[in-house]
Amino acid sequence: MRSCCVGIGGCGGNLLMVFLSSLDVIKLLSKLTNAEHVAFGGIEGVWLEADVNAAVNKQSFFKSLKDGYPGYVIPHDSIEVGSKTHSLVMRKYGYDIKKQGFFREAQYLKAIFEIFDEDDEVRGVAREEFGDDNPILENAWNSIKGFTTLSGGRCDNILFIVSLGGGTGTGFINPILRYIRSGGIQDYPVFVLGVLTEQGDEADREQQSKEARRDLGATISMYDLLTKSAKEGVDALILVDNQILVERFKQDYTSINNYIFQVMKPFLADRAFPQEDPPSLALAQNFTEGLNRPPVMVPCYASLNSKKSVEEELVSKALTGSVQRDGCGPLFPCDPAMADRAFIFSRGYLSAEKLESSVKSITGLDTNHIFTWRKLGENRGSEVLILLRNPYGSGCDGPFEKRMYRVISFALKYIEENRRELLHMEHENDDQSLTSLTTEALSRYFDRLVRELNEAKSRLKKGEKPFFMNELRIFEKSTNNMHQQDNNIQNNLDLSEEMIRRIVRDELRKLLPATA
């Protein structure tokens, strides 16, 4: 397998820079020849950013993808200021889709892209003007798919890298994922590496946003990722808690990024053992088998500088160690015994049987629920990455539940204390004025979100899986086109089968909880 790594936003771009750095031998050759840029594991990728200044003036690793590789893309460059599409969205909804950085809030980006999903008038104007229903996401997808086997490239899966709690990454990941899946690409493996920002009000150096505000963005993003149905969502959300990493590395974000890359190496590495390099599609199917919703994967990592038989020690350090203390252990608080599956990626001369028996002894999992893929290592070292699927469910005292409970609680607190700001009714130095159509839709959305998040907290306390249930959208066709649909019904006009399906689906979504 080979990954197309896509960084979104500032954190995603900084991490992607580490992931795509040239191998040392290639760096040396490039000084003498025009050697191809080759990253670890042969991975390739692109950086999606909304802040032009950050892309152009604050880094030198990426160039515009039009000018070379590795590159960045500004997706909203596809829409011109003053264009019919730009003007229509501004007039009808009050959103300036060309505003620098899209205002960088999850609900802001969520709303903008749902407009293109649900509003037939906007879609028609965009199609006539730019040749696509959603030119922003089409621009982003065009920059990605050329690296994939879907369009003649070499990568057979996509790994999105985002900050959960930042701006662009938090708001952009779900729209681009939805766009990919809605285009009929439902079986292509897509994974998300999501880094939850650390606790405290000074964690976000760029935007200096409060923890509660970042947690709202993270909650909205995770909620949307984890409530999509099979074939419509991500194949796994690989979750990292930056709180664990800052406790080990302090505020040294370079070291944090290097460590995350080191943790992901067994997943990304090539040079697999014979007969142990499954296509990414098989991996994704194992990740999601038996589930109706995307799983959370907690990465657990350990490394040892030894060629001896160290499987038991490696697994023990990975599953029960402390990253803060010795650099090995789970990267998100969890109870390994609550996982329903374990996926082992190793590097070095290690026994698959010993790895699996060691995982079984700690997690209690049946060997049928433990999967192993071994890869050749480097020098004398051995390392293991174990992805634990949904390692929670013990209730109030569970470490995963406590961390997630805190994030959701802070998100609810921010909604309660900043209701008017969230409806974009009061923003300093901002000439945008959302229309009543938008503020009413946002108000309904936050009402529903508050109810769902309180129910999610209750499920976490009870140890229920999953804790997020019903997909929520800000704009629905059943809302935007309500008057038109009412008129159609009153006039006894024939409704298309597709419209009937959509109306029934939207109403059932409001009334019934999704099946677990």
C-alpha cells in the first residue's frame, strides 16, 4: 500500500512537511542531479490551505502545485471575487466565500459547503460559471486525485492530516470527504489522522483561541466524521491527543511533529514481508467490518534498539506505557481492554505469532480480531504501531471517556456563552451580515447540536458505543426548498422518486436515531 498524504490547514501543512521530506540519499543526489523528490515509504501528497499569506510567505518547503512538487493549493482560488457565484452566495446567505481563510471556524466552513450541496440555484450558477457544482471542492479534489490510482497515480489510499481544534483543517475535512464519496468513490480507502489540540487557553499560537472555542471546532469536526454511514464516511479516524505530546516535549512543536511521523512510519512504510502487503482496500474493510459508522483508532507505539526477541516487551510498552515518561504508549487516553479489534504494524524481524499473543494477553481479544502486517526495519531497531479500534466503553471512569467528555463539555460551554457570536450577529471589524435564512438555519443547527452532545455525554457515562449518533446538517434541501416543495404538493405536481427519497430521508433523520 502507498498513501497520498493530504495536509489541511496550518497543523496539517506542518506535519505534511515532515511526512514528505526527501530521504537523505535523495537530498544528496538532488544537489548533483534533477533527482525525483522521494519521501519515506514512497508516499506523495499535497497541502490544502485557505490562508494565502501562510502558504506564500510563512514557509519555503511547498510551492504552488502549478509550479512544482511538493506543492500547496488554495482551493477557494477557483472562485473569483465579484463572480456570479460569489455574489449570489453573499446576497442569499451573507457569506463571503472569498474572505481570507474562510473565517476559519468549523461551522463557517460547514455552512458554506452545505450551501453548494443543497442549494440548486447556487449549484446551477456555479456549474454555468465554473463548470462544476462546487468549484472549491472540485479544485481541492483535482489536486489530490492525480496522486491516486483513481487517476493514474501510485497511491491506493488517502491519509488526511488535520488539527482537530484549529481552523481550516477542522472545517474543511468533512466537506472534502463528503465531496469525494458523493462522486461515486465509495470504496477507495480514506483515513484521517486527527490531532486534538492540547488543553489550556494559550495552546493555539497562531489564532490564540480559547480551549472552549477550539473544542467546539473539534467536536463539530469529529461529530461529522463519526456519524456518517458506511460507504459515505472515512474508513478510520486515527486520533492523537496533543496534550500527551506537550507533556513530553513541552511546546517544542518540531519535536512533536517528528514524533507523530515516527509513530506513523510502521503504517506508511513499504518493504513489507512476503505475502503481508494487503491492498489498502482490504485494510479499510478490516477497519470497518461489523460497524455502521466510522471507527476511532487510537495509535499505540513503541520502539526498541535491539534485534532480539522483543515482541512481548514492545507490545507491553505500546499498550501500557507512558509517552510522557518513556516515549512509548497510547497517543490518546484509552483502555486497551475495551478495544474490539487491534491492528498491528511492525518494523523489524519480529514474529507475527508472538506479537499477536502479546496483544491478546493484554487486550483479551480473540486472535480473529487481531491483524498483523510486518515490514522490514532499519538498522538494529524494532518498532510497533498498534491501532486499537474503539477502545472505550467502561463508563465514567474510562480514560477515553474522560477526555472526550471534557472536550464536549467545553464545546457546550462555548455555545452557551457565545450564542450571538456563533450566529455571526456581532463580529468586530467584519462587514459581513448573515441573512435571516442563514441565522435561522444556524440557530436550529445549534439547538439540535446541543441536544445531541448532551446525549453523547450521557452515552459516554453509560459506556455505550458509539457516542455520536445522528448526522446533523445546517442547511437541508427540506429547509431551503420548503416553500417550493409545499407548492408542488399543493398543486398535485408529480414528485420525482429522488425528491421523495430525499424528503423521507430528511424527515426520518430528524425523528429517528440512527441504528448503532
